[in-house]
Amino acid sequence: MQIKNCEKCGKMFQWVAGDVICENCKKAAEEAFQNVKKYLEEHPSATMNELSKECDVKLTKIQQWVREERLVFAKGSPVELTCENCGEPISTGRYCNKCKAQLASGLGNLIQKPGAPAPERKRINTGHAAMQFLKK
């Protein structure tokens, strides 16, 4: 464990892993998330700017929750998200299900199939171990 200062309030706390924010700020962030989620359930046609304004949450924080797949927009929502790989419309996250599957299988293939062994370098024995100099 390390002692760090909270990035939000500056208070010192024991940091283990994850975001560098204290427990009080984590609780406040979770409450803000729940407020945004509730507002979105009550107003499914809300835009991200409207969510930010009505719930008093930074737009970047809302975008982070969407990328983390914590917030999902309903079909018919004015918020248009697209897959970063193929451009297909999505309701949350960064990638569509097809691209996620392709990425996962590609990574799985890299882990399961070790590459060909590196060729061994052969030392050529010249018969003398003296130092050699280049002529200019």
C-alpha cells in the first residue's frame, strides 16, 4: 500500500490500486453515476449534454461510463455511438459484439500458439581469439 493524495479533493489516503481517489470521492462518484442512470431511465431520449447539465456531471465522466459499458443508451436514443473498428452503430462501449469477438479470438490465438523458435546463431570459430581492428 502507498499513501497518495486524492486527485479530486487532495486528501491523503492509503491507495492500493485503481483510480487515485479516496473512499469519500469514490462514494460521491458512485452516487453521481446512480443519478445519471436514474435520469436516463426516466428520460431515455436525453442527450449526453443534457445528462451532464441536468445531473451536474462532467461530459467526460459520462463518456467514460459509456466506454466502460456502465451506461447503455436505449434504441431510438439521439446519442449515436459507433464501433471504433467498423463503424457499426452500438449502444455502449467502444466496439460492436462482432469486433469484440474478433479481437478476443485474435488475442487468444497469440497466446495459445507460440511463434516459431528464433533461429540459433552459430559462432564461427576463426581459430584465434585476438582483437581485430578495421583498416581505414
